[in-house]
Amino acid sequence: MSFSTGSTRSSWQPIMTADTATPKYWLNWRFLLCATWVFMSIIFSYALISKYEGPRKPKNGRRESQEEEPAAGLLYEDEVWKPCLKGVHPVWLLSFRVIAFFVLLILLILNVAVDGADILYFYTQWTFTLVTIYFGLGSLLSMYGCIQYHNKAGGGDRINSSNFDSEQGTNAKHSGPNQERNIRQTAGFLGYLFQIIFQMNAGAVMLTDCVFWFIIVPFLEIKDYKLNFLIIYMHSINALFLLGDTALNCLRFPWFRMAYFFLWTCFYVIFQWTVHACVSLWWPYPFLDLSSPLAPLWYSSVALMHIPCYGIFVLVMKLKHFLLSKWFPQSYQCVM
């Protein structure tokens, strides 16, 4: 526990406020209210995902027309590995993702080695692990993309030209009998999984870092606890790497995938409830403790924090599109 606060094990420990493994702890209005909010969030998230996720299915077996507005959840295969600027080789994005993956993996291993596997009990480490998985999967997809890019580039100017038309979505008007060959492929399972993890991380990283810097750090400063360099580094580099990848990548950012961010937190809360119902343990965060009369207020406050935290990243994406489309109008190739 010392690693998460920077203090020594003897100077600070979580306080057991009640026996969580008894029916009395759970059979009350506080848990009922909190559980209602959590399961309403799950139902709402599921409704959004069911309505918008994935490419739109053509009606009557017909392919979508070129003029029809693409589905909100559409993702093309090449968008997971190509940079947002045409002049940037995909190997640069690959290099960034590989470096980020190994740095994050080393920090995560050090975290577990210093404080033990119980550090994974915290939402912060859950999110840090998810960011590490994102860059690991992104490295694999970028490797595949570099191979695809090399194969196309090796085919000469003719293939490059047709590929360019395909990437711009103009091939339907010019390719004639070869139209079928040049149609862009929608992403497969790994591509959509990568996109989903990206948007989950966008909200979760903002939430963990904001809670750490604006709530936990001021509280610990008041209590005169010292934070070590490594834990401060872990609550900074995750956001820096994610923002760096955002600046380079060509991924879309549809608003409805905020639902996955809510589901991520709901799954963590349900996990904590399940563990505490079976074993009497300290809560990793005081605001999760259901014995407090203010528990419903804490739960609702943290839930509402998801909206501005996700909104911060939406603004980051809009700023990226505005600046890069203005600075590089002929090279920028991302879709809002």
C-alpha cells in the first residue's frame, strides 16, 4: 500500500470501518440506491452500444450508397495503424507505440514488485494495465499495417494511385469494373476492440489522473504524507503517452463509446462489491465504502465526474482536428 501513496507501510493504512462480509452491511437503503444507479448505467450503456456500435447493416442486402452518411460506429481497417498525416510513414506510429508499451509494462512490473499483486486492487492500476494493453495491441496492429503499407508501396505508382483513391473513398466513382477490389475494408474484431479500448482509456485516464491530482494529492498533503517519484510518474506518463498517440493516430472518436467507459467503471465497482461481500476487507477508496450515510452522494458524484472527464478528451480530439486540418489541409486524413 505504501507505493500507492508514497508513504511507508507503518505511516498509513486503510481503515476498516465495518465488517463488509455480513448481510447487515448490504441490506440497507444506501446499497439499494447505489446499486440502482450502477445497473441503470449498465442498461443505458448497453442501449447506446446496441444502437450505434459497428458499421450500419445495409437494408435488403444492399451496400450503403456513397452519399449515405456512415454509421457512427464505423471503423476502417487502415485507420487503426495509419498516421493522421499522409506524409508520415506508419513506422513512426509503430515506434511510438512499441516504446510506450515497454515503458508502461516496466512501470507496471515495478509497481507490482514493490507493493505486491494487491496493488492491482486499485482502479488506477486497472486503468494503467488497460493503457498498457492498448499500446501492446496497437503495436501488433501497426506491425501488420507497416507490412500492408510496404506491400502496396512495392507495387508501383499505379497501385499507389488506386490505393489513394480507395483511402479517400472516391474509388466508387472512378474505378469501374475494379470497384470491388478498391473498396476499403471495415475493421475486424481486433480493430474494433482496439478502438473501444482507446476510448475507454480516454475517459479512465482522465478520471484517475484528475482524482489523483485534485483530490488524493491535496488530501495527502494535508496529512503530511510524501509522494515518491515513481507513483507521480505513473500518474502522468499514462496521459502523456495516450495524448501522444492521439496526436499521431487516425482513430475516430464517436461520442457513444463513452458507454464503454461507464461499463469499465461499473465492472470495477461490481468486482469490489463481490469481493467485499465474500471477504471483509478495507476499501481501496474511501468513497466506495457503503457504511457511510454519504455513500450515495459519493457514488453519484464520481459517476457525474465521468462526463467532464470524457468531455476533456472530446475537446482534445476537436482541437487536434481543428489545428491539423488548418496547418496541413492537404495531408490531414482523419474523420471526426
